[in-house]
Amino acid sequence: MSVPGISVSAARTATGEIAVALVNLDPHKATPVTLAIAGANARTVKGEILTATALDARNTFESPDAVKPTPFAGAALKDSKLSLSLPAKSVVVLSLK
């Protein structure tokens, strides 16, 4: 049994934005991703990423901010397509308006 390396889910929020969550399970390689966003009329994209330098990174009392969301500016919208390079071992959440 194999596990997909990339997982994607999307939903429209109560405010009409589209939230897209992407996960890259590969611990070593970034993956290019292109998604068709037909009928959404989105013009802007902003996002956050959750990742760390080590696979076993975690927050502790001594280091409470070792793993935390940071801004992600690596996504682009063009001609109803969302494109990005999804970094290794990361979770990226995008908001399309």
C-alpha cells in the first residue's frame, strides 16, 4: 500500500474566499503543483506554511516557537490556475480572494 505524497483539499468559506490546504509528505523534495481554479474569479492569493528543518521538530516549554506558521508567498494565480512549489515536509494553507 502506498501513501500519496501530496494531499490537497479546498473549501469555500462563509465570506466567499476559497481556502486551499496542501500537504507534502516527502521529507526531502519540493513538489511543483498546479491547480485549476475554474469559476472562482480569484484575483489574489496569500498563505501560511508550517514546516521545520527537522522531521522531529516540536515545540517544548524551553522552545515554544520551534514550529509555528509563517507567511508563504510562493503561490501565484494566473489564468484561473494556482501554481506553487510545495516545500518538502510542509503544510501550506492558502486563501484565494
